[in-house]
Amino acid sequence: MAAPKDPRPCSIADALALVGEKYSLLVLREVCLGNGRFDQLVRNIGAPRDILATRLRRLVDARILTKRAYSERPQRFEYRPTEAGLELEPVLMTLMTWGDRHLRGDEDRPMVIEHSCGNELVPVVTCRACGDPVSHEDLTAHPQVPGWSVAGPTAA
Amino acid sequence: MAAPKDPRPCSIADALALVGEKYSLLVLREVCLGNGRFDQLVRNIGAPRDILATRLRRLVDARILTKRAYSERPQRFEYRPTEAGLELEPVLMTLMTWGDRHLRGDEDRPMVIEHSCGNELVPVVTCRACGDPVSHEDLTAHPQVPGWSVAGPTAA
DNA sequence: CCACCTGAGTTGGAAAGTCGAACCCACCCG
DNA sequence: CGGGTGGGTTCGACTTTCCAACTCAGGTGG
């Protein structure tokens, strides 16, 4: 009865099912930057128009984006992030920081984000409870679903 | 001469070119959990074996994973995250938190992460300079490449 | 010795998704 | 009227994915 496809139940997988397709997160990037029009998206992302159209439909269905007219007659539309969409920005920030660090010679970063405190944003993931920056060795995973244990950190 | 494909230069796009393909981030998830063997990956991710094999090659090439033998005779291998791979964990954490919040009825989370401080990990992206949690309206993007401006936050 | 198992993949062919260019439609501009 | 713009849709060629079956090497049990 068990289907031969029952991967680990996981919110990462669920999230990626919505935003993990090619271009989806780049759409979100542009929309968060305020570039929400179809032709802007095509140009700035470099995606085929048809793919972009299907991605936009999906993201709107998932309530990550909304489509609103910024002009009737002629009808013209613009996509914007919802609350849920904006809450994906941390994913973009951490990805960007990783890319800056590992894929570029540091100081040819194509974009710098300024924080309202006046400094350049260097995003750090911290623990809400203790406020400390989080690193791998501080984490212990506790699966909640029977049958889906983890091996735990492999001894060095 | 300008190719008809010049999307915005962007570290998010560059990072996604490496880890944005289907299953890649799930591979990283499993490997960070300590489940680094081929058949574990197949089972826990639910990916076709051939696709998984090409993803693993790619991630090893990108120095996000390493492949090491955990047994000669019989030869058996295990994939592990590199430093660079571990630095992608924040991406997984923020994705997981988003998925928990938006895709589930809060309290059927399939996995809980414990921080070494003793509390459940709730990851928060903060600004390294001022320490404050980051939210969208605190951010200003400064493109460094001529010709790639942004619209800026659209007035409500 | 032989059959069978496990781990770690590779192979082949059908099905699905992507790409790019061309097309469409409504509307505005001169 | 002719041309331009914004926001898509359609088409066919091409590329990936998927899944089952196969391989290969080295144990394991009888």
C-alpha cells in the first residue's frame, strides 16, 4: 500500500515545491526590489516569457505574490509580494551572502544591501531564544515523525 | 553583440545555478543530518537514482560536498558537507521556518531543531552591525553594476 | 561452490518540462 | 493609418526527468 515514493516529510521540501522551480526565487527577488512588471521580469531575470507566466500563476496561487492593476485602460499589471512573500526575503539574503562569499572574489558584489541602521547589511542567522549566531555544531535535529530518524552528526 | 540574454548580475542567481536544481538542497539537508549514503539519499529524498547521481557530482564539483570512502573492501562511500556546504545551512533553516509557518497548521512540524542553548531553534536573520532582526522595510538595495537600477519600494 | 544480498551507481526509452521566436490583442500616440 | 508598448499565448525543437531494469563488486549463508 505504501507508495514507492514516500520521502522524508519536511517543510524544506514543501517550501521548495512552491518556490524551488527555476526562476521562482528570482521572480521574488525582482518583486521585492519593486520591479513587478512582466517585461521588467523578463528582462531582469532572463527567463522565457511562457515559463515566467506559469511561474507567476503558481506564485499568485500560492499567495506569495499578488497581481494588481496599476492602470486600467490600458490594463497594465504589476506583481507584488504578499506578507508571506516578504517573509521569504531571509532566504534570498542568506543565499546572496553565500554567493557573494563563495562564488565571487569578494568586492565585485553586484548588489549591496543597506540596513536602516546605516551599515551595510550582513545577515546573520541567530537563535531567537538566546540571540547567538547559529552554527552547525550547535544544532540537534529532532524528527517528529516515527520512522524518520537521522544519523546525527558524524564523528570527525 | 550583446547577447539577447543578459539578466541582472546577482549572487542569488549564481548560488541558485549551483544549488537551485531540483533535489540539490534536499541532498544538502540529508547530508547535514548525517545521512550521506547513496541509498539513504534515494530513500529519504525520493529522487530518481540517476538524477541524484548527477546532482551529487555537481555538488562535489562545486566543493559543497565531499565524497569519502567509509569502507574500502567493500568500497562504500559517504557524502559530507564541506565548510561551504555547512554555510548553506542558514538557507535551509530559513526555508524550513517559512514552510513550517505558511504551509502547515503550526504544530505538525515534521522536524524540530534544538539549539545548544537548550531552546528550540527559531532562526532569525539579524543585521551583523546593529544586531536587530531584519525586515523588508529596513532594507535599501544598492546595485553596483551600471544599468541595473531598481524601482525601490513601491509606495503603498 | 552457488545463490542471494547490499551499496552504489549506469543505461534506455517514454513522458514532461524548457527554450526562443513568433504571434496576438488592447490600447495609446502622431 | 502605421507603429509602439505591455502582457501575455502558441508553436515546435530541444533538453531533462522519471522509472524500471541492469551492472558490478564484494560479502553471506548453506
